[in-house]
Amino acid sequence: MTGLRRSISSKRAEDTDGPSAVSDPRYACQPDTAHFGRWTVFDTLTGLPAASDGRDFIDLGKSDAADIAEALNSYLSEGKDPPLV
């Protein structure tokens, strides 16, 4: 599981005109260490796989994992809670 852990960088100001802050995306995908050639979507705050309806987002194709991570991050950027259980 250590391959899924990633530290979160602190928020940082992006420009000098205002207090604009940028941070790493909450959900990211990376190669699945337990399934060669497959991918996992993980929550960068917890370092654990993201999950929905009791199913971890593991053992996915690369494009599926990227699409799921993008959708989850999109919910957050719109101020909505992602549909995860």
C-alpha cells in the first residue's frame, strides 16, 4: 500500500495580484502495484484508493482511471461533494 501514499503539497499563491491559491488535485491515478499494467485512483489526502458503492477504484485501465480521477476532481472544483461512499 505504500506505493499509493503521496504527500500533499501545501497551498501556494500563484500570482501577486491577489490571494489565488493552487493545490494538487485531491484524486489522482497511478500504476496499481498489485496488478501489473493496471491503474488505481487514489485519494491524495488519505493515500487510500478512492471508492464508490463499496468498490475500490483499483485494477482499472489507464484511461478509465484518468477519467474517474478527472470527474472526481471536477466535482470538487465546482464546490460539490464527489459521489463516493
